[in-house]
Amino acid sequence: MILFSSRDPPFSGDKQVARRSRSAYFGKEKFFVHFLHYDVHRWHAGDINPTDVDADRYIRVPDKIAPDPNNPYDTIWETDGSTHVFDKKNMTIFDLGASFFNI
């Protein structure tokens, strides 16, 4: 298995990259979605994980996306794995992509 990051947990590196990338979307933040999918970093060709059909396939986004404003040097947010369902409930990554094109 190849992980995105050698950090523990592996998503902590991409949370930092996502935080820094958001500035490019100033005023258009709705087009930046940091999607944490239901399993490890691997290629997906559909909404359903064939090895776990009961897996939560809807878009989940991180609860903590930046340091606490009162403690800008805090790094706890990077390793916090808590997520919530994306604002548009029960939307898969494919549904989200289609919505950008009004499909």
C-alpha cells in the first residue's frame, strides 16, 4: 500500500497542503472541497467500495481545517481525523463533479 504521506496519520500532510491551497480560491471557496474518503488513498472508479458495500460513500470533509486562531502554532488540527458530511447531504464525489457542470 502506498500512502500520500509518511506522516502519522497519513492525511495530516494533505490537510496542510489543502489549507495552503485555499487562498487560490478566495471568493470561490465552494469550489474547493477537501474530500476525505472512506478508505486509504487509492484509485476509485465508482461510489461503492466492492470490498465493503456498507462503507459511507458520501463526501466527508475535515472538521478542523486550520490552526486555532488563538493558537496559530498549534498542530493538533493536522492530526485530527474527525469529519462531517459535506453540506450537500448524501452527495458522492461524482455527484459533486456533476453539479459543477449542471448535469
